[in-house]
Amino acid sequence: MKHNINRRPTAFFITAPLPCPYIPGNLERRIVAELSGSTAPTLHDTLSRVGFRRSHGLVYAPVCSGCNACLAVRTVVSEFEPSASQRRVSRVNEDLIEAVRPVRATAEQFELFAQYQDSRHNGGDMATMDFYDYQALIEETPVDSELIEYRTPDRRLVGACLADRMGDGLSAVYSYFHPAEPRRSLGTYMILRLIERSRDAGLPYVYLGYWIEDSQKMSYKERFRPLEYYAGDGWRSLDERHDFPALG
């Protein structure tokens, strides 16, 4: 059964069960609310601090029957220290030109986005997105969002990160990068830059979305410790929940 989202941002709805994209055989359900009007930024901040995420003009959180594998996680900026490999990534990308753009979709961005999907997520739902779907992903935001582009010295676009600015941090909504640049580790670099941008702005956290212990797609988030996860009654250290190996 589908639910129509009405115009009241405080109305919550439960989606119909769908196959989980991360755990084969499981069904996913979400609690959803619409962000609209002058209260959208405040509602977004409030719900993000209790584990919700934004997509387009909606915020959502998983409410799956019999499963609590998805943990909302955030990096504690003041305590983050890059590993040796992360410092190497920063050095490799020192030549890149970073520019903060308004949230406006371009054909150049979409071409890179499509290349990324074909290479990294072929067969996934986002691989079938056309330009207008991409435009909605980027532009349909009722909160303070920005698109950060990364270009080589010859002005070639190699990466982009859509991020929301919140009262206590930056939230990484979606990022994509050129698949033929593995040496740069651009996915890692863009998160490192969000952490640096948050530190420069005096913001304490970078919100990284959901982490699932047994999902390889999510494992990269473990590298941006210390991480906190939302435990239902507050944020707690993920290191205390899991005995992670030392960073290399």
C-alpha cells in the first residue's frame, strides 16, 4: 500500500515493505515525514539528531520488523585524526580545485554521475536514473544544501559531494566520482574534506548516514573514527560497541 505524504511536516507515515538493498532476504520499511515551509530546517536538524536521513524533500529512518542492523553514524570532528593512508590520500589530491556550488544540476555533473553508477552500482536503482531524476536528487531540498565540486588543474570534473549544513554539523547526502581515478581514492578524500570543512566552521559532527556491520557497501565509514551511533536514547561510541582493529 502506498502512502500519500500530505503537507504537514510533522505527519509521519510508514512505507510498504520492500526488499532490503543491503541484507538479502530482508524487507525494509521506513518511517517518513515531509520537509516543507519555514519549519523545514528546524525539523531536519531535530530529526537528524535522532537518526533520520534526508532524501529530496523527505526525512526517513528504518523501522524494519525484527531487524535493527542500520545504525545512523556520525564522525566526532574534534577527535578525528587521519590515518597514515588518509594523509596519503590528502597529499595525492592536493592539486584538486574545490568549489562550492549552488544546488543546480548540470549536464557535466550528470555525465560523471552516470559513469560512476555504471562502474560502481550497475544494476542498482540509481543506475537507471535519467537527467531529470538526477536533477531532483540535487535540487529538491528544502534545507541549506550545497554541492561541492572537485576538478583537476585542467578543469576536468572528477568528483562531487551533495551535503546539508545543520546546526551541529555537515551531513553527507550523496557523493560520486570518476571511476577511472582509483589512485586518488576520491570517496575517502571527499569525506576528509567534509571533516576539515566542519572543523573550520566550528561544527562538531559529520553525519555519514547508515552503517551496517555486515555490509561491504558500508564498511568504508568505519575508517572515519571516532564514530558515534544513535542508540535510540542518545548517541554512543561505536568503538565501545565493536572492537575495531587499529587504523593503518
